[in-house]
Amino acid sequence: MRKKIYRVQRQQNILWLRAAVKGKNNAPLLIRLLIDTGASYTVLPTKILQRIGCNLDKPLENKKIVTANKIITVPIIAVPSFNCLGVERENYPAIALDLPANSFTDGLLGMDFLYQIQAVIDVAKAEITIN
């Protein structure tokens, strides 16, 4: 497979990108995700997950995670279609968690996805290379 290079957006000291999620019978919904190498998991807001038809009452599992200031239990939800950086995953497991209201992005693109696609992040160029 050839390397692919994707430009991402820079806002001061953060990098973000657009991704698409969709349910079984929905049109794709574009979302903004912060590229967060400090996040073990991809995080999507509950309102987006509900909008594409995910049932938050039936998670794949509940997981304890460490946030900036506490340990919380969060549901992991199967996203019917998650498309990011040219890669589409079906039934992709993501944490359902609302970021603070003043957040610039909808959610977080975590190391789970970045590792799977073997992403190499060039912060200076605001690019992600997929091997």
C-alpha cells in the first residue's frame, strides 16, 4: 500500500480534522475531531451518537477512564460507520462522552484509531501520513 498524506487543520497549538459518522439508514454527519495523542480512545458526543441512531443504553461495554481530574465510567458504543482520513470502519467502538460546552471540536480522535491506521503526525506541516 502506498503512503497517503492528509492535511489537517491547525488552530493555534491544536490540530483537528473532519470525520464522518453515520447510522444504518442516515446520511453521513460531518464532525470535528481534535487529534489527541494523549487520548487512548476516540471520543464522540452523546448527541451525535443519538442523532445517528446509536442506543446509549446498550453499550458494547462500560470502561473506566482517567480524565484530566478524575476517574469516570463511560459507555463504549458501536458506531455503525466511522470515516476518517480516508479509512472507513464499521461498528467502530467509541467512547460516548460530551466534551465541555466551550470545546472547539465535537470529539477526540484517539490513539486507538491512529495506531490502527499507522498514522505518522507531522505537527510542523499539519499533516498525517498513513503507511
